[in-house]
Amino acid sequence: MQQIDLENEFLKVTILDVGATIYQFIVKSLNRNIVLSYEDLELYKSRDDGFFGSTIGRVSGRIKNSTVKIDNKKIILDIDNSIFLHGGKDGFSTREFKVTEKNSTKVKLQLNSFQDSNFPGIFSLTVIYSLSGKNLNLEYFATCTEKTPVSITNHSYFNLNGDETINNHILDFEFEKVQEWDKNLIPTGKNIIKKDSYFDTKGDKKLQTLLEQVKNFNNVGIDNYFYTNSKEIKLKVSDLELKINYSFPGTVLYSSNYPTFKKLTDKSSYTLHKAIAIEPSYPVDSLNNNIKPSTINPFEVFHESINYEVIC
């Protein structure tokens, strides 16, 4: 497994070629890694350990009945663990990407994939990480030889201060509506507008408050897709802020509801609500829910971006 270090005056970021993964994201002035990182690198080759920092695709999220229709053609997708999740059996999170360009602050990784999880065509994905000042920028470029759905994201788990939970982190974002999901976390096809949801994000809210709101509805934690008009989320602790901007129409927020309890590089373990995954993407299962899906025609270019800005 190859480790690629990117570094400037403010940040040091380590990328793995497996999954084009953000392995460590270190704020140098604080000597602090702000993402969860497994101690055992072999765990990054498994789809059962939380998708830490990895590139998710060809389609992120769950797909109902593991089935999609493209131009009225029904496609049954290959799955693992009984559901289609984060790209299915041949998802990109454990695939080995080829490093095609690299310098001290930028790396470009390439993956060519044929009919992964039974999606059509030859899919070519380029992931570019680059540092500029206190920013880590992530860009995705993709094409396919056949019409295909596509929704790529990154699945990093953020804990900005190393606490045992994210309860004291402050989440600052505005959303228009949230997807309604059933008990199996599959979208029902309906959206809940903000005023009718149980999420109150007005002003700076501690994640503990949001988690308590969710638990009142018998949920383990946050695991929802939010439509965010501003395309911006801020995550804060007392001495650090992370501002995330993205080109996607919204994002999944996931509060580490099903931890693996495996050891991290700081010698702690991945426990309940240890971190929050912020996954900018297209609406989950859009093809099956009459939502304008993210599909590309043959050789059309898919291009989206995520930017992480550290403020301290």
C-alpha cells in the first residue's frame, strides 16, 4: 500500500493509493490529526470497517432493492452484506488507484473500472488532492463509455480535538430540506422541509444537542441527506474551525453510529459518536425516487469538488 505525503507550511496530508483515501489530515500548528485513522493499514482493504477517508463510488449511499433503471433498462447490482451500499461489492473504497502525477502539494490518482458492481461500461475516475495555504482541495473527474449513474464522495470522519465523542463540536449549516429515509435507511421518495424536520440547526448548535433531538425519534444518531443551498458546512471546536465547501447539491451527515471499536493511530478506539462523516454528494438513490439523478452520457465529463479550509 502506497502512502503519499502532501505538505505545506500549514498542513500535512497523507493519501493512500487504496481507495484514494485521506489517511491523515494534520494541522501543523496544533500538531493534530483531525480525521480518524486506523492503526492497522490492512483495515483499509476491507469494506466492513467504516470506509475511513476513502473515495466512494461509482454511486455513494444505498440503492433500494439493489436495482436501477437506465433508459428503462433494469440493472441488478452486485451487493455485499445484503444491501447495496457505497458502490456495492466492487466499490472504489478498497480499489487500488494508480498515482499518475505527484509533487509536494498535489497528487493525481486514476482508476479505470469495467462494469464494477454490474454498472454499465468502462468507468474512468481521476481524483486530485491539492494543498493551498490552509486548504485541502479535492476534485473528481469521471467519464464512462456508456450512460451511467455517478455520485462520488469522500468518507472522512472528522474529530477536531481528539475528544472521546463529538458532543462538544459545534455544527453550523443551513439546509432547505432533508430526505425521508425508512427504517432501513433507504429513501422513501419524500423530502421533509426544514420546519417539519426534527433538526434545529439555527445558530451554532452542539452536536450533542442534535444527537439528543435525533434520539427522541428512536434513532441511534445522525445519518441523513441534507439539501444545502449554501453548499457550506462549518464544524468547530474551541481552537479550530473546519469550513467545508462543495459543488454538490447537499451532503450526508453520519455521526459514527455503528463503530468497529478498532484501534486508531492515537491509541484510542473507534467508538460511538467518535466522529462525524461529512459526505457531499447527490441525493441518495435518486434514480429510484424521481429525483433528478446524477447521470452522465457516454464520454460526458463528470466534475465535482470539495474544499476543506482550516481556520485557527
